[in-house]
Amino acid sequence: MTLSGRHGRRDRPRRPGARTTGALGLRSDGRSRWVVRAILVVAGVAGLTIFAAVEKTHPRPLPTLLLVCALVAVFGLLNDTGGSDPADWTPMSEYAVASTGQDAGLAGNVRLIENHLSAREVDPLLPNRIARMTSDRLSRLGLARGDPFVERQLGPTLTAVLDGPPRRLKRHEIEECIRRIEELTP
């Protein structure tokens, strides 16, 4: 037995050739379903031909055959799909927000970097987060941005990100900014 569906129902896996019951209540398996449909086509064409003979008209075999085949095909499709569970159209999440045991702040930063690298337009969220991380690190160390020693430690790339307009950052620029923030010393 396998567990399937969103509600934890247990469904028995189907064996090849297993008998099923469709929406119309007709039980059929793989081969007999086609035999039943062929018999229905023959019976439908014969019935319409007999009806045409009773009404004293001349039956047209090709349109009659096409009409009966179309009707049998539609009812066959209804029978095949009608007995199954309705489709579940709720969207599935691509990934979990944070894995168990993973730091929520780190997971948020990773998502922010992934979104920035795959964004179609310039995303100001990552430069803003880098500026906030730099400010937090400097305040913990008791340093200020106006100090020439601090400006040398920040380097040209991080200074450009902090002072310039929001722009698309490349992977190596993001790595350099994070490395510079981590290497800040008093």
C-alpha cells in the first residue's frame, strides 16, 4: 500500500489489467474496455440503420459511423476519468523556507542573494541589507564610517555599494562585500 494525496489516503497500487469502475459505473479492464466500445459502436450503427429503415429513409453509413464513434469516445473518456479523485490545483512550494536546524537569518540572506542574482530588474534589497550589515558590524566594533582607517578596510567595492545607487551586483562583488564586512577590525 502507498500513501498518496494531500489528505493521507491510502490507495492500492493498480495492477496491469486490474478492473476499474468509471463514472458511468461500467467495470472494465484494459482489453475488455475496447471490446465493449467496439460492441457499442456496432450496436449504435445497427440501431440507427434500423431506425432509418423503419422511417423509410436511406441511411448514410459514413456520417452515421462517425457520429456513433464520437459519442462512444466521449462516453468512454467520461467513464475512464470520471471515477478518479478530482485534481488538486493548490500550488506546491518549491523549497522549504528553512530546513530544520538551519539558522533563519542565514536562510533569509541566502534567499535574498539568490533572488538578487536571478532578478530581471535591479533589486535594491541586497545593497540595503549589505549596508545594514556593515552598519551593525561597525557599531559593534565601535567604529565610524568617516574614519580613513575604516574606509581602507571597507575597500572600493563595498564603499561603492554603500554610497552608490542600487545596481545589480555580480557574485564576486557580493563575496568581496561579505568578506570585507567579516574582516573589519578595530
